[in-house]
Amino acid sequence: MKYLVPSNRRFAFRTVLGTVAITYAILIVLVIASLYLFPTKDRSREFSLLFSTYYYIKVVVNTIFFAGFYYYALNFFYHLIGQRKGFFYYLATTLLLTTVYFVYMSVSDRMRPGTIEGVWSPGAMIVFFVMCLFLSAAPALLIAFIVYTIDEKKHRKLLEAQKGQLEIEKAHANLNFLKAQINPHFLHNTLNFLYARSLPYSPELAEGILTLSEIMRYALTDPNLTNGKAALKDEIEHLRNVIRIHQLRFNNDLQVQFEVNGVVNGVHIIPFVLITLVENAFKHGDLKSTGHPITIRLSLNGTSLQFYCSNKKKQGPKEMSTGIGLDNIKKRLELAYQDRYSLDIKDEQHIYTTQLTIHAL
């Protein structure tokens, strides 16, 4: 087996221990009740054994064993079901668990006071092994399967609800966008005209107009999407253009550090996530702090991406923020990458940091 302990512990040990203890208590009550309701000749002897020190110790030991046994079995079967493992894994796990259960019950039974040890026939051992199978691995597998099926249905409903909500928000955003946007072709043609006319008089102004044209072109027209994702190199170029236009606004006096590490060609990501994090830093950050410049780092290692953005907070009145941008990003990341990403936000007294990790793009 590749995993000796399941990584995803769906069943907490405390819950399993409590269930086993309650079950054991119910069985003891039933045994006592049966001795009263159906008295036998050896009832006094049975009562003496039932309330003996040996029996108390056995109850404690059995409770601990069964709790550990079913905790491991339930989580391991749940893990196998979640990983869509083949029949061999279930067979090997079932045989291993049943063997452990068989050995424990055999040793525990033979250690009982007054037990006469004897040699079991092969037939008796087979029957007892089958009984152990239906008392150990079989119920654990059944419970794990039922719980996993319920969890999967809940998760599917949650994703469908999130997807539906995102579609509604997207429809509203598209409607607002259509109401507010200028015809892209008209805008591009106008900016290109202004660029050509301003170039002989002010190269800096012309560069600003050209950069703004590129930003508007990328923002107002759909990027070249592949399965709903844009090329990472285009997203990075869009980031550079946004930084460049901010620098031109403030006479290149902004303190911004932007670095990219790794091979980005051929890599795709859902669009406008990185730029939203950067624009948040420009909106709320102290852009001219030499001691704490806006730091933007993007690192790519195979299909794993790490994006880091940190800024010193702006002093004085704060701009109002609805938080819609970050909420939208979280929902889009959840739909696109599910459990393959993490977004950590640290809102400290003076520093604001966001770190996005996508483990499999």
C-alpha cells in the first residue's frame, strides 16, 4: 500500500471513540438485562465475571482497540473511494483489516479466565474468519461508502449553487459593462490617432496613449481563451502595461518592484485575477514609499504558480471598497481550481499582502 495512514481524515478519532464507547455501553446494558430477564443456573457466576476487574480492563482495552481499528478502517476506505482506486486495493485492505481483527479476537478470547485452550479445526477457523469479515471490514466499507456518497452530493450541490451565483453576477457585470463601454473599435482608432499626432511633440505622452490603448484593447475585448483561460504571458504583459501607465501618471516616481521567474510560454490561467490583486495594491497602497515599495513577484515551477503582492498601506482617508473584486476572485478560483489553489491575505497594521498559489494550472 502506498499510504499507511489516510491523508484526508473524514472521521475524527473522538467521534469514532465516542460511538464505540456508546455501543459498548448499550451491549453491556443488554447483557445485564438478558441475565435478569432470562435467568440461568450460572447467573451468579456470570454476574461475578461481568463485574470483575478483568472484565473492566477488557472493556477498556476493547474500546481502545475498536476505536483505533474503525478509525483507521473508515478513513482508509473513504480515501480509497475518493481516489477511485481499483479492486485490488479494496481486496488487500479488507484482508489486512479482517486478519488484524481475527488475530485480536482470537487472542482476546483465549485470554479469558477459565478458557480451555484447544486446537481449532480448519473449518472452524474459516467460519470465524468470515464472521470477523462481516464484523470488521464489511461494515467499515459500507459506512465509508454511504458517507462519501452523501458528502459528494453535498459538494456537488454546493458547486452548482456557487456556479449559478457566479453566472448571475457575471450576467449583471456584462450588462453593466455593455451599458458603460465605448465602442472598442472607435476607442482604439481614436487612441491610435492621438498617438500619431502626439508623437512629434511629446514621446512620453505618445507612449502613455499607446500603453492606454493596449490596456483598453485587452480589457474591452476577450483575451484568446483556451477552456476559459488566457495565456499567462498576455496577463503578465497586461500587468506591465498597467504599471507603466501608473508610472507615467506620477512622472515615474512610483516605487514598484515586479519580477517574473520561470517559463511562462504555453501556460494558461483564468483571466484578470492577477491584475485585480495588483490594482488593489495601487488603489490602497503608499505608492511612493522607498522603504516599502509595492512588491510583485510571480514564480512558475512547472504547472505550479506562486503570485505575491505586498504594499505599504496609504495613510489618511481610505477609499471605500466593496470587496466585490476579491470575492469574485475567490469564487472563480474555487470553480476553476477547487482544492488545487490557496489565497492567503494578510491585512496587518501597516502592510497588506496577498499570496496566491495554484498547485496545478
